[in-house]
Amino acid sequence: MKITVLGAGGGEVTGSAYLVETGNARVLVDCGIFQGGKKAEAMNRFDLKDVSGLDAVLITHAHLDHTGRLPLLSKMKVPAPVFCTQATLELSSLILRDSAHVQEQETMHLNKKRQRAGLSPVQPLVSHDDTEGIIKKFIALPYDRDLPVARGMKASFAEAGHMLGSSCIQLSVEENGQVKKIVFSGDLGPKGAPILKDFEELHQADAVFMETTYGDRDHKPLDETISEFISIVKSAVESKGKILIPTFAVGRAQLMISILASMFRSKHMPPFPIFLDSPMAIEASRIYMGHKELYDDELLEFIREKPLMEDLKTLKICPTAEDSIAINKVPGPVMVLAGAGMCNAGRILHHLKYNLWKPETHVIIVGYQGNGTLGRRLVDGANKVRIFGDDIAVKASIHTLGGFSAHAGQKDLLNWFSHLAPSRPKLFLIHGENGPRNALGSKIKELYNTGANYPGMKEEIIL
Ligand SMILES: [Zn+2]
């Protein structure tokens, strides 16, 4: 058996894709896009020899860095089915359609500029049609069942606790009468996070491909972060300003809503108006609400007591642009949850433009802010920013809460591996910058006497 690293290797965090080949079958595990800068864009291609004759694609979860290159397969006329959990199927469809729409819009703007400069037009990486083509290929599989996906290969999806529908994939590969188990961690969530169940413990593997995003550190405990969030919201409500939360539409928006619901029910503070100003977050919330079987015991207990929406009577959803504009006229205190999560696009930009210069405004940053984004400039304390061509003074209070990560920190990563360690698997550390992956590798060597491998991009591993 040969496994080729087609992404998230060599210190890369994005672009997850691993090609598993035997004499009988070729299966791709994850099909993610590379994110961040021109170099990443250039990597977002597949060599035809890598994907031709694929028998199946298996997807661990719906984030673009694990799914974003899927439409390329339909563009390249690769007819393989795409297996994943039901919630991943629904969330991937939402995320891939949104991504294709954004790419087509960006390309249209770029082509207007190119036309004025006398240059020929360019094509988006993937189109609406490529995306619809691959969505038709999705097939949902249940969790925890060993089911055939290609000749001599069975796959089982285990809860990964990272986002709704997220999974670790255990691939059983039969070759020359021998069965080997390969485990792909996908992205692992932190233990004890609200809404989702914790990752499932896996006990047997011949080889493990493990993510190492936060392999060198632990996050601040979540209950401390939630207390901090509550005290910021309390003082913001007293100042009667707007509370703006730039929110990733899938995962983080639902987490914030569940925290607000429990804050109101436990009477930490009386309800105040909240606007969910993101069509994509509204749709993602609908998908989350349709999968109660994936909730953790705490949330099930919470909604058994009383439906969530009874605590959220002051929550208004804003599907249209008019709904969004109308928020400007609503006096504070109000909270606005809007995308994009890094303030580099979307409706949050309008709210920031109209409110950043007011001292009574509070901006709460609850997610990672990439280099070069407006969100990062706010976190770094800029006193003036440019939005839609206008200079805006930053008089608002900017609060940064780092403890809401959807990724396991070092302690939880080690816990996940501890259950596999007794079966003495070969370990391949992936999906992490070199610092975090080396740190996790040394820790695993020290605790479990298992030496790690650090595969590079395009590296071929023979098992
Ligand atoms: Zn992810």
C-alpha cells in the first residue's frame, strides 16, 4: 500500500488530501483547498495522474481546507463517489456553494480590472457547475459502521468533536490476505466543548495520520473564556452601545448562540436584542438544529428542560440586505453576529464602518484573525482603519477572546493518541506548522516511546 501526501504536509496546515493506493483501488482521504496567499493559490491544482481512476473520496469534515478542491474533481471529470457523514454532506454543500459564489464574484471584479488594463480574462478555480457536479456525488454513511468504499477497502467514521458531522476515518485496507488499519484524525475538537460530543476513543491502528495544529500549546480553559465573555457583554449592555461579533458562519455562530441561550436561562443577565446577520450562519444553524443525535448530553438535557428558542425570543435573523441595513436604526444595547469571521468581507464591514468610531461600541473577537486582515489590525490595536475607502477612527473597545477554539490543544491531542498508542502504530504528523508538529512529536516520543514521521508535500509512504 502506498499513501501520497497531496496536502497539509511539510509544515502546511491547509490543503488536506491523502491518496491511498493498493493494487486494487485508489482512494483519496480529504480534498482540501490551500488557503492564504498567492503561493497557496498556485498549489490548488491536482495532477491528473494523482486523481485519474479514483474509486472513492472520503471526507472527514466540511471545512474548506478539507473539502475545497472537491469541485476540481468534477471539473477534471473524475467520477468517484464522495463518502462522508450526513451532517458533513449538508454542511459541505452549503460551504462549497458559498465558496464557488465568492470565487465567481471575485473573478468577475478582477476581470473588470483586467479588461480595463487590456488583459485577457481569467477563470475562477471552480465554478457553480463544478460544485453542483460534485455535490451530486456525495453519499452519506452512518457513524461507527465498517462499510465498503472501494475494492478491498472499508471505512468507518468516528466522532471527532470538531464541528457538526466531523469524523476521524478508520480505513481497513486488505492486501494479499492481510488487513491493515489506517486512522486519519481529520481535525480534532477540544474535549468538553459545548454542543458537540467529545471525540471517540480509537484503539487499534497500524498507521495514524494525525493533525497537529495546536501541538505545542493548550488553550485557555473554556469556562474562563465564557465568564470573560459574560462580563464583557454585561458592561457593554450597561454602556448601551452595539456589541459587534465577527463570526464564522459555521460552528462559531452556533457556539455563540448556545452560550447566549444558557446565559439568559441562568439569569446571568436579562435578554437583549441579538441579530444573526448572516444568511449562511442562519442556514448552518438550521442544519445544526436538524442533527440533535450529534449533540452532547449537556445540550440534550438543556433542550429537554425547555426548547432553546424560548431563551432566544430576542434573537432576530436577518436573511436579506434590507434586514441588515435596518439594524443601523436600532438603538443599543444590541448584539450583532455577522460574517466574515476575520472582517475581510461581508456584512460585518458595514457594521464596523457605522460603529467603530463610537466609544460606546464593543467589538468581541472570538476567532482566529489571519495576518493582513482587518480583524488582525483591530486586535493589534490600530487607532484608524480603512473600510470601503473611508478612514474610520477606532474608538470602540476591542476585546479578544482566545479560548473558543474548535481545535484540540496539546493535552487533548495527546489524550486522543494515548488510546491508540498501545497498538504501536506508525505515526505520521501532518496538518501543523513545523513548530507545533515537532513539539507534539517530542511529547509523544517521551510519553509513549513512539517515534513520529514528519511527511513532506508529495511524499510517498509505503506501508
Ligand atoms: Zn476543520
